[in-house]
Amino acid sequence: MAKQPTDLHTNEANASLFKIGELKKPYGIHGWLWVFSFTEDREAIFHMQPWVINTAMGQKTLTVKNWRQQGKGYVVQLNEVPDRNIAETMFGVSLWAEKNNLSELAEDEYYWSDLIGLTVISQSENVILGRVKELFETGAHAIMVVEPTADSVDGEERLIPWHKQTIGEVNLAKQTLMVDWGSDY
């Protein structure tokens, strides 16, 4: 059985970096910022340090000085952001973390970035449906976008729900993902 994959994407410039969140508008006058976490457990982002951001001058490391829950969200104070003026320049900045700083996953859990590119095979028909192009969240469960390849049974793009009834064996070593999904669905 496959559990819900975690919505983390890789950095094109550095494949060992995963996108874990985004900085939002400033909070107060002391350099605090709202932060939006892409992690399933929203507070887990604060244990994935240091954070890395992309700037015009290359990558820069950020370290969390303080953080707290504020209402329904979270605010963070960074060592590298001393005041509101600097905080205002950080709005919309993506936060990245090294893979070795990410949370350990259970045996049947996967990061979305590890699933991208896997060959999707129909269990019942034993045919290739395509490769995982992307995943997105719908609220009820994630959806895999499976794009056709030269080896696919046809040229159709498929949207396959990430659900225990549809997802079979995930083999990262073989780069395959078995699904209970017919080519005529």
C-alpha cells in the first residue's frame, strides 16, 4: 500500500535540494516573516535547516533564529534578516533544503520528486501507460499526471489518483510504478 506522497520538488540548479516552503509578507518591525510550509506536517519545515534560497548572486543559506505559530499560520525570524526593510525584499522567496535534512519517511512513503519520471505500468494489462510527469493535490488525495512515452500503449495523457486502491508496487531502483489502472480508463 502506498501512502500519500509528500509535495516536495527538486531544484533544477541543484538536484539535492528540495523545495520545502516559501517566505511571505513581513510581520512586525523586527524582520519577522510569514512562512508557508509545503511539508505535510507544517512545523517540520523548522527542523529542516539550514534553508537555502536562490539569489541573483547564487545560492544563500538562511538560518532560523525564532519561529512560532501565529493564528493559523507561522512566522519566522531569520539570522540573515535583521529588520523589516530586508524582510520586505524576501516576499515570495522559495525555501529549499538538502535531502539529508528532510524527515525520514516510512517504508511506504515517498517524496513527490522521487516519483517524477517513474515508468507507470498497468498491473492488469502489463502495459506501459507512460511516465510520471507531475503530481498535484486535490484535497481528497494526490493526482499523478502520467504522460505518454515512445514505449506507451498509446499517446494518451492520464490522470491517476494516488490512492491505496490504485497504487501498487513502487520500485525506485527499477524506476517503475505499478497501478491498478487500465489503458482504457
